[in-house]
Amino acid sequence: MVIEIDNGSGFCFGVTTAIRKAEEELAKGNKLYCLGDIVHNGMECDRLREMGLITIKHDEMRELHNVKVLLRAHGEPPETYELAQRNNIEIIDATCPVVLQLQKRIKRQYDSNLTSHLSPLTSQIVIFGKRGHAEVLGLVGQTHSSAIVIESFDEVRRLDFARDIYLYSQTTKSLEEYHRIIDYIQTHISPEAHFESFDTICRNVANRMPNISQFASRHDLILFVCGRKSSNGKVLFNECLQVNPNSHLIEDPQEIKTEWLEGIETVGICGATSTPKWLMEQARDAIEKMQRP
């Protein structure tokens, strides 16, 4: 049996940077908190917890004073930085540069609308993203929670096409679906209303779609290794599934079933931007162990 690990899968730049910053701080022997899971992968979070990383929620951060808190790649709303300042918390900011740039663009648009007297009653800042996702919360926070979030193409009809629309996307959403939303708005927007869309999808993620599609088509069986909380993982796995129906999403190599391997000649192992390479290698090792007499 041939087993291939996809070279294009694994941590993106933002996640790699966040984990490196955490490891460097922990190596100094310092106590370090992380606001939310550093990455949407339970086994990688377990590894860092064993090194000493303490994961906290927002309400727990309010009780902390004079400590160090790492902000993960997803980014945070302005309120988090204000809280850190009040509580004398040192922020280790690992916000992905792509996300940070998007936050700034949305804040500039919001501030510009205010100075132009374009209140939420006359204009709409719209974010294509997953409600409650850490990145989206950070983006909505730039608008004092006035931005409208749509999760899918089906929700675009909720918008008021008689009012101005400024459209942005969560960095890890589907580029194809985003373009469908843009096309629909352009077709339905009132001639009296203004519409602008901004290309804010991370190419590190978007470019993985065609690559992972080609990878999935080359193998009899695809094992997509990914934390089930990962939005990016869901998008990429669905792409694998469309190309190769014999695709399985696993969070842990222990989930691999021997019957999946029956009559299989080639196995492809791939993952999300939140999947560590070592976990894909463990999946490969588990398959090899199953094949031994």
C-alpha cells in the first residue's frame, strides 16, 4: 500500500507563528495564558498544555492581573486590548497579519461611515463568516457590533438592497461562495445604493482548494486529519469529498477503521491549516501498523 502525506497541508503562517511564540515564552519558564484554543486541534492543544500553556475564556481573563496572555492568530476585538490595559496584562499578540489587516480595513470603513454620517441605518458593513467564530468576533468588534454576519450564500437575501453595502469575508471562507454572494448583490442592489466588495480571503487557504482537490483525486482513500471545530477544515474536507467520496474526516489516528483499508492501494493523508504535520505522520504510522502481519 502506498501512503502519501500532502505537502501542502498543515499549519498556515499565522498558526505557525502563534505556536512558535507560545513555545518560546514557555521555554523561558514563564507562566503563559492563551485566550481561547491556540488552534482548532485538540491534540496540538494538549501538547502545548503539557508544556504549561493555560487556555482561558474571556470571562476568566477579566479576573487576571499582572500576567502574560497570548492572543492567537484569529485576532481579538478592541475590548480585549482595553481589558488588558486596565488589568495590567502583557499581551503577546500573535494575530495573523492577514487578519490584522482585515480588522484595520473594517475599522477604517466604519470610522469613515461615521464621519460621512452614514449610520447603520443608511449603510451596512457585511461580513461573510461563521457566527461566533473567534476571527469574526474580532471583525465585528471593529464596528461596535453593528456589522451584519452572513454565513452562507442563502443568507444574502437578508440584506437590504436599498442601502449601501460594504462586503468583507472571514479570511478562511470559500472564495467560490464569496464570489457568488458578490454576483448576487451586484444583480440586486438598488441603483441608488452603493456597493463595494473587498478581497479579504487568505490566499494561503484559498490556494489549497485546487491543490487538495488534485491530491484527493490521486488516491483510493483520503484521510483528512482535522479538529472538528475548524471552519477551514470543513471547507477543505468538503472539497475532498466532492472529488473523492471515499474520504473520511478524523481527529485522531485511533479513529481509523481497518475496513476502510480493505482493497485499497493508495492512501492520501491531508489536513487543514490547523493540522500539525506530526499528527498526519501519526495517521500514516497507524495505517502501517495495521498492515503488519
